[in-house]
Amino acid sequence: MRIAILGGDGFIGWPAALHLSSLGHDVTIIDNLSRRWIDTELGVQSLTPMDSIQERLRIWKAESGKTIEFQLIDIATEYERLKVWLAENKPDSVLHLAQQRAAPYSMKTDRHKVYTVNNNTNATHNLLAALVEVGLDSHVVHMGTMGVYGYSTVGAAIPEGYLNVDITRADGDKVSQEILYPANPGSIYHMTKCLDQLLFQFYAKNDSLRITDLHQGIVWGTHTEQTRQHEQLINRFDYDGDYGTVLNRFVIQAAVGHPLTVHGTGGQTRAFIHIQDSVRCIELALANPPAAGERTKIFNQVTETHRVRDLAELVAQLTGADIAYLPNPRKEADENDLVVVKEQFLELGLSPITLQDSLLSDLVDVAKRYEHRIDMSRIPSTSAWTKTIGKSVVGRLESGVDFKRSGSA
Amino acid sequence: MRIAILGGDGFIGWPAALHLSSLGHDVTIIDNLSRRWIDTELGVQSLTPMDSIQERLRIWKAESGKTIEFQLIDIATEYERLKVWLAENKPDSVLHLAQQRAAPYSMKTDRHKVYTVNNNTNATHNLLAALVEVGLDSHVVHMGTMGVYGYSTVGAAIPEGYLNVDITRADGDKVSQEILYPANPGSIYHMTKCLDQLLFQFYAKNDSLRITDLHQGIVWGTHTEQTRQHEQLINRFDYDGDYGTVLNRFVIQAAVGHPLTVHGTGGQTRAFIHIQDSVRCIELALANPPAAGERTKIFNQVTETHRVRDLAELVAQLTGADIAYLPNPRKEADENDLVVVKEQFLELGLSPITLQDSLLSDLVDVAKRYEHRIDMSRIPSTSAWTKTIGKSVVGRLESGVDFKRSGSA
């Protein structure tokens, strides 16, 4: 299959590119390298050293004998170049990961809000408009998020994208209608993924585009089978307060003897998936497109759910780390339940990796190996959801909680 | 009240500015004048002659003694200038009409799709982000559309923005939850108004912004009390296939002896409102903001519903015009019912103007007066929803339907 991976230089895109290339697909990475620019902007870097995309692709060729092409295109601002590339290369599938993907970054300042909305919405819409204009029926697989559902408080299991509701007609009869699960995003980033859903709904209906939307949970881990093969093929490992995801942050905090930073009570239940399962799900989604004219196919790309404080305790037990409870920079309920329907990938043959597996200690090993690259000052999360919350978070951080290396790990 | 009208040079914005100014409010128009540029792009002009905004404001000052300020700002691309203006002027209310507003234009080519999504989404988001950043609690009144609901086919009355649905919990109990009425937009333009709804929902929840969204029907008429006062204060009257709205197009077709162009069977039921009621509703909405922390207040800004073919027959009876049934460029059902809840504006004191009133012949008089300015070739609607439909529409137009002046009016 000829696959274009938009955002193939990122945390999911890179291991997905190697995974799909290793399966024999003809892969091209299209990326504006914005994730590297954001590293530069924030003055923070991946724990694991990142070679240039060109160098990584050279190593991959040497290791596997397989070629992955790279095109530097900003799909959010270079619509015409995207269209020309699609017209000339006619991919069977487009894996669309080319969006700003961190909720805290999207809430940092007004500039970051404006950038995230502008970049993410135009990226998705430009792709869809270009496919229609060129007349391609490439299957689009998009990386969405469980966050489009918001944090459900009514205790209902979150279905895979759609909900049947009863609507009362003028004559009093009730009619059942299938709708997109009502959106309730918790950040600007999550909101852009809700906007994407409406773009997909429209283009599937009006132009019969074949689209799959993956509502992914929080990814943990860093290695996949391919990224292990050579030191320079290693994946990103973000640990900072903006881009680091919760479990990876706990592991790295433990590795350097930093207390595990739980925001709020830790009663927030979140959905998780290991990076190896993430790329396997992408493979399954690519192999099972909807038919033309069908609604957007939505998968919950999730293997398990945990409360944040339970995760912290698990990592604390494994490593001996302490836990620090900090103010929550997000505007959300302290405690929530989360039940997620996740049947479709299981039916397609996914055999989930769970937290009890050895991959957690594997992750601790990666963290310890690169411990010398950690900037301790970047571990606290300082992006806040509102200015009032921001003042309170910075206040607490400045007035007591010990962020110095404790040496207890 | 100090009111900023974003898009105050447009079809609703201009009469709204005069109406609010005449009531004694301190009005500033902020506009990028894009509607004039689109006239230039399409090579079509308002039936009524349009003086420059500066000239119109000079006349208004001479006629009424009241000053309306004008600022040339493109709010979709000039975020910083918008923010500075808001910080310096601190409006009590912002009336937001600064979006591309024609469904056919939004479907014309891929360039028009990309422009509409980019312009409309960034315009709304920039405004909301700037208000939060500056720390203003200005009430935002936004012009949305009945089209966010899609064309309901289940026969239920469309409520004012929100729907209560039952969600089944894991324990089997049903929980009633209020959701935004599920979006089902029929064009790229309508889709952008659905994206707006999610932006409003987020900013009302996260930042307690006070927002009102007016889900307006199709506007007919051209004059309001103020635009009648001087020939150079006259409002736009669009009759072309992209920007002309259905009833205004019928009237102008009748005035020049063109058959009334009904697309499809004319069985589409649409919601309508007269331009005078539109500006009155805006006045009522501005005077009744939601409280900070409340959900977005949504009004259906509609006074009556009609099938398109019934409207055509009404105008035909009044004028003696013929009716021509043409292929429908839109992807939609041939026939639909539409029942709209519209209690809120009635409760606030709106006394609706209906189609039976003398304003319809008033409109015919305007059309006849400026008949010499009509370019007959711009009357057919050629923007199509898909390329396949486009070929069929152009084919039919080229092969038989008489678009020459018939002289029968």
C-alpha cells in the first residue's frame, strides 16, 4: 500500500512510519518539522537524542533495506504544494498526524491558542479539500483523542464515536437518531479534534471520502520493535510539563529521584495505550477502511483505564519514588469515572499490552540511560487553563513544594 | 452601550450599525471590507449602488448627527491589531458578523472552501482568545445560522440550540443530559458555524465568556427604517447565484421578467426573517446577555417557515412571473419539513413582520428602480456541491432552460 504519513516526524508518526515500512508498505513522510521547532521554542528537548529526519531515514535504509521518502510540506499553510504532491503520488492511504498535539501547550498563552486552532483546523481541512479536488479516494486515518468526549461524569460507557438518542417529534412520537457523541473538550487542543470530527462528518457525507478517526488515549512507552533496532532510530521521549504524558513523566521523575507530580487529587481516570499497540492499531485501521459513502469509522484506541494516583502508586512501588500532590492547572473535576467501549480493535485481532507487563521497567531503563540529559527545571507543569489558575499554580510551585533532586530513587 | 460591530460593512452589519446608532449606542464598525473584494472577484455588484463605508458614515452623520467610527482590521489574520483595539476601547458588547456568509460561495472551488474555513474559524477564535487575553467580559453576539441543525428529517421541532437526551449508564439507569443540538451542516459555510458553536461552548465553560449565538434563517428585504432615510444609506441587495438569498432573488427575477429559478422540486422548507426584524432581534439579544458562567445563549432568529415553491408561487401571483424548475446544485433531500421553536424573541417583545405584509411589494419597487443595473448572466446559480452535480447543473443550464429576458413581468 502507498501510504503518506502527515506528521511522520513526531512521537506517533515516527514509529508508525517504521512499523508500516517494515510491513512492506511504500511510506512517505510529509512533515513541516514543527515539533522540532517547538522544542527550540520551549528550550527543552526529548530525553532521547533526536537525529535529523534525513539521518534517521538513512539509518533505517541501512538497517532494513527499505526506503522511506521525506517531503518538507506545511500542510496547514501550503495547500497548493500538498495538492500537487497528492496528485502526483496518489497514495492509497493518508495517515494524518500533522497537528499540534499537547493540551498544555495549546493553553500556554493566547499565541499558542491561536496557533493551535489555526494550524490544526487548516491542516485537516486542507487535506480533505485537496483529496476532493484531486479526485482521490485515499483512505484517511486521523489521530484523534479520547478528549473529544470530555471527561464523562454521568457514568455511561463511552461508545466508539456515536450515540443513539431519542428525539421527540412534533406528533409526540420518539425517533431514534444516531449522532456523534456530544463533544465536551477540556482544552483548545482537544477542541480542535472536535472541530475535526465535524469536518470528517461533512466530507464523508458530501464527498463520500473514506475516513477513520482514532480516538486515542494517553500513550505511554517509547520503544517499538523497530525503534529498538538502532540507537539512532530511537523515538522521542518527552518529559516536560507540556509535551510529556503522565505515565512517561512519572517514570522519568522516578528515574532521577524527583517526586511524582500528581495534579489535583489524582482522582482523574484516564485511558491509556502503549506506543507499540498504537502503531499496531494504526496498521489495523489502515487495513479496514469504511466503504465510500459510509459514515466516518471511529475507534477508541485505548487498552486500559486508570486513575492518575493509582498509576503514581504503581510507579512508586516499582521504583521507590515519593509522590507530590500539586495544584491542578486544568479546569476539570477532581475525580471522575471513565468507562470506555473498545471492542472494535479487539475484534480485529489486537492483543493489548498492559501496564503489568515488563515494558514499564523497560521504560525505566530508557529513562535511567539518558538521565544526564534531563533538565530538572522543565519537569513542573506551568501552563495553566486560565489566568487565575495560573497564578495559583505558580504560587504553590514557588512556595514550598521541593523540586530539587531528592536522590531517593 | 459601547458596541463593536465586526463585519459592520456587510448585509446585516450595515443596517445593524445604523439601527444601534440611532438608538443612541456608541458604535464602531470593524471590517476588512472583504465583501467588497468578493464583489470584485466575482465581477458582480449589489443591485443597489454601494458607496464606500467612509462615505456612508459621513452621510449618516449628516442625516442623524450621530458618529459611527470605522476601523479597517482583518480579525482573521490581524490578531494583534484586534487585541490592541479591544484593550484600548473596551466595548461592552461585540456583535460578530465578520465571516464569509454564502453557502454557494463556500462550495465554489477548493480555494473558496479553504478560504471560508480559514477565515471564519480564525475570525471567531481570534475574537474569543483576545477577549480572554485582554480580560474583558464584553458580551459577544454572533450571527450563526439555522443551517447548523442541518435539514431535519425526523419531523421534530428544532429547539433553540439545545437538546435533552437520555444516556444509558453502565448500571442501566438512564441519565438526561443537555447537549448542543447535533450538527448536520449542509455546506462548508454552514460547517464553519458548527465549528463556532464548539468554540463558544469551550470559552463559555473555560473562561466564563458571555456569548449569544443567533441561529438566523434566510433574510429577505433590503430596507430598514434607517437605510430608507437617504439614498446613499441604502443596504446591499444581492441577486447573484452565490450571495443572493432565495426570496430576494425571486423578487428581482420577477422585476426583470426572468422566470423564478426553483432548484429541485422546491419542496425544501426554509426559515425566514425580514431584515428589519433581524436588526431588532440583534438589539434584543444585546440587551439580554447571559450571566458569566452560563452556557451560550442560543436564539432561533426566525419568524416563519415556507416551502421554496410556495414562495415562488406567492411572488408569481404578485408579479405575474413564470417559474422554472432547475437541477439542484446542493446535495440535500428534495422535500423536507421544518418546524422551528422561536419563543425567546417573541417573549422579549419581537412583533414579527411576515411575508403577507406590504414589504414584499416594497422590495419589488426597489428591484424595479435599479433594474438597469442587473447583469442577467449572473442570475443562474452555478456553484455546485460536488463536481458530479456541477456537471449536471451546467449541462442543464446550457441545454434548454431559457435564461433570456422574457419581458413577461
